[in-house]
Amino acid sequence: MTLTLGMITVDTTDAMPLARWWTEQLGGTIEQENDGWYVIVGLPGLAQKISFQKVPDPSPGKNRLHLDLTTPDLEAETDRLIAAGAGVVVRHEMPSGFRWNVLSDPDGNQFCVSGTHSV
């Protein structure tokens, strides 16, 4: 048996605004709105999707699953995300020079952004 990643789903109390925010950040398109309770976003060049599911009370605390995103210009992209409404959780740098920032989206879901330099 083989599993295939079809979608990553994020719980939220208001799916449409969070889906729009991530669509703008990732250059995606909203493919299905489902009356705002389950919004599916297609991402450029990927078969996999990201979705946003309306729930009455998302799990409190740090999310157990998060997105790891890469960019050639870590500082510029971090600044752009902050200007778009992301929050900074922590900035990391390893002795090897590999750097990444833990940010949070407008709902408080954490995600990582790293430079394209490998560890």
C-alpha cells in the first residue's frame, strides 16, 4: 500500500480570511469555497493542496504540524510576511550558517521560513 499526500488542512474559526491570506502568500488560487466552512487552495506547480477547515475551537497551543517554506532571500521574505500580518515567534541560526525563522499566520499557526542553503 502507498499513501499520497493530497492536502494539508489547517483548522481555524474563520476559514475564508485565513485561506485568502495564505493564497496571497503562496501565490495560490482558491479552488473551492464550500460556503466558507472548508476552503481548498491550489498551489502553483503542485498537485497537493492546502485547505482551511472551520471548527468551533482549534486545538490550543503550538500546532503539531507546520509548513516549512524556503526562499532565496530569508530576510526580505520574512519582512514581507510580517508586513502582510505574520508574527515573529523566533529566529534561528546554526553554526553552519543555516538560518530559519519561525513565524505565525494571522490565526497564530506557526510555520518556518528558511533560506535555500542546506544544512
